[in-house]
Amino acid sequence: MQIEIWSDFVCPFCYIGKRRFEKALEAFPHKEEVSVIYKSYELDPNAEVNPDKTIHELLAGKYNMPVERAKQMNEDMGKQAKELGLQYNFDEMKHTNTFDAHRVAKYAAEQGKGKEMTERLLYAYFTESMLISDHTTLIDLASEIGLDEDEVTTLLKVDDYAIHVRADEEQARQIGVEGVPFFVFNEKYAVSGAQPPEVFTEVLETVWQEEKEKPVLTSLNPKQSKTTYCTDEGCETE
């Protein structure tokens, strides 16, 4: 089974959804036969690299609400994260542009470390309050998980892997992704949002059963028509 997950590194529900999905997957009897692929998605492609507002101020401005109300919303979200063992430090969080982080994640995936890079970037942003658009930060984080420091430095100097990020985003548009996290199972079943673990469990079981059932084909040959075909024993007409 293949599962593709569209997400962004500054999306609070993406980290929550990731943990909930992982909880369901860990208990899935056939987890060893499941391949998980992380796909790029930018919630705000025009976000500034060096933010000059707090996450509370940005949220308040986006939804035209008082900053105190935004703080309360973030606090409530933080409680959901804490239930999963995640620590969200909203007061120090540095909302930023994530394009370069996605490029590094694509390189990491090519090196077989996509999952590790995704987790490290999420933890760096939400828990450690790192500026994940900063190139030095990205190089350090990549190096932590065993990626080549020189190669990451080089790719950040140019536009390497940009085409891969854009391809993911274009695919998201084509299949109708309007928000993240967004999960696609075997390119035919979709689940949107940070669903509870039991929902992911049900989907995993359903998809597994449907995909493992022997397909029954219906012949569309016209009735009483003659046809020619070949087998490993020869060719004939009937």
C-alpha cells in the first residue's frame, strides 16, 4: 500500500495529523507493506523569509480578530498537540517561507531520509522555534540526520529540487487538494485533515481489504462473436 501525504512544515494540524496517522499505522498488522511518501505543499507561498510579526499577530491579521483571541486559539491547538506528546511553542514560533525547506526535504527523500527530514523540520519549527527558511539552519538540520552538508549547501545556493516541489504542488491542484494535511491511499482513496487515529485505522483496513480482493473482470465482448487470441500454447480462433 502506498500513502502520499501533502503537508507544510508550518501547518500545526499537519504535525498533529502526522502523529495521529503514525499511531494508527503502528498498530496496523500490515505496516511493513506500507510505503509513506511526503509531498510538498505551501500554505503561503508568499510568506516572508524573515518574519516581523509573531504567530499570534499573523493569525489575528488573517482572520481579523483581536490578538488575545488568536492567542487563545493557538493555546487550544497546543493542547491538542500535547495530547500526542508534541510541544508547540507559539510565543517563540517564527512563521516563515517554507519553499527552501521543501527543497531540502526532497533531496532528503532522494537519499532515503525523507521521513527523518520531515520530522526534524516540524520539530525544529514547532518545538525549537527555529527559523526554517534560514540556510544555515537547514544545513545544520540536514547534517543532523546524516545528509551531506556540502551537497545541501550547494543545492540551497541554486534552485535544485525546485521542480520537484512545484510538481507536488501542481499534482495537489489537479486532484483538488484545498488544505493540508491531505492523505492519498494507493492513488484512489483520499482523507483530508488531521483525523483521529481510529479514522486512519478504518481507512487502512478498508483499503487493504479492497486492494487485496481478487478483481473480478466483466467481459465486454459482443455475445456470439468470434475472437482470436494467443496463449503460451499457441494462437486460435473461437
